[in-house]
Amino acid sequence: MAGPAGRLDAVLVCGGRWHDFDYARLRLLEMLDEHPRVRTTVHQDYDCERALEAADLLVTYTCDVRPRPSQRAALARFVRRGGRWLALHGTNSVIEAPARGGPRVFTTPRVFGELAGVLGSQFLAHPPIEPYEIRVTRPDHPLVEGVEPFTVTDELYVCELHGELEVLLHAEYTGPCRGFAEGDTAALDDTPRPVLYLKRHGLGEVCYFTLGHCRGRYDVQDLGVDDTGRVDRGPWRTPEFLTVLGRCVERAVGAPRPVTGPAPAH
């Protein structure tokens, strides 16, 4: 549904808790800016229903941002009518932080309703952040063609899956995810953990990429840490992540470029 003179309208939703959204927002806007046809409106949550009605593509990078029922319906309509949704990292997360002074256990309530089925997954838990290997599930697919298995430092997402997914990248993990209410049981099976997948819904598509963690010094103050003393860019320093993310943006825009080698790290 391109606008006048082929313009594409994009909605970027970037906000939430416990991540450096300023950094992620800037990097995503830079990637969208590489496509001259795209005009982007920026939001911190899903209070963007009017913009969605006219949008061609949606990019989300959130954590614990909970759409209201009317917003969930608007997101589902957007994809069903043919919209392209690039959902990154914690978009599928709803997380209740532990009470101060109580056990340090996070819970993941199921409040997405029908949106979990549109997205194809909901976050349950992750083991401690450390390097792990990303494996290529579908090496013939344009989004990952030519990408070799690579190591990334990120949160390895263990998710509850919904519907039929076309998995392109995956990781393997079996074990506990301490600090999460379902962490002792979420990852006890040896099922591969989807890292990048496509999910059809109506005439549209969700492209979900679980990587992308980043954190600044002041992003977890609500957890009692005023200043972590460090900046964590995680996978944003990994060439393979940047290559695949760039291709995901191109797919959402509908303007694929020839496959090239990994992009340089910033």
C-alpha cells in the first residue's frame, strides 16, 4: 500500500524497560534511512493505531510493552491486511519484575491474547547473558544465504511458540534459566530455539529476530542498580547480526539487495 510517488510509510515502536532504547532506536532509524522511499513515524509504545492504519511496515524493539486490547486488534489487522512486521528482541516479552525485598524471580504473564498467535511466540526466560552459537536452519533462504554459524553475546530466548513458523536461524540450549518463574522447566527439552523466523498471518508476515540486546549504564535503575558502570552493545558489534538485520529491514521495505558478505561492526 505504497503512498504517493511510491512512498512507504513505516512505524517504529521502540521503548520499554531494561534496554538502551536510545541506541537501538538510532541504529534502526539509520537502517531505515538507507531506503529513500521510507518515511518513518516513531513511537515508544503501541499508541499508534492511526499511524498503523496507513502503514506499509512496522518495526518494533520493545521490552514489557503491553498493547491494550484495541491496540492488539490494530496490530493483528495490520498484518492480516498485508502489513510487514519486523519484530526484534523483546517485542514478545511481558515481564513482571520481582518485588523489592522479595525473591529475585521474574514472571511472564500471558496477556498478549491473539497477538501471541500473530507474533508466533512469547518470551518465557533466558539463561545468563554469555556467548552462544547461532546456527543456520535454512541456508538457502535469502535472509541468511551465505551466513555461516556465528557466535553472539546476547540473551538466548526460550519462548512459548504459536503456530507454524519458518525458522531460519536457531540456537540450542537445554538447562535452567534461573531467575524466571518458569525457568526450571522452560528449556528442559532439546528443541532448537528459534532465533529468526517468518510467520504468516492473513496477507501479511511477521519476521521475528530475537537478537538485539543492548544496555546502557542507567537502564536498570528500577531494579535497584543506579549505574551499572558499563555499556553493553552485545550483538550490535557482531557483523553477522548486522548483515541479517539489514536484510530483514530490506525484506520489510520490499527492496532486497544482492547478497554480500557480513556488514562491518560499528
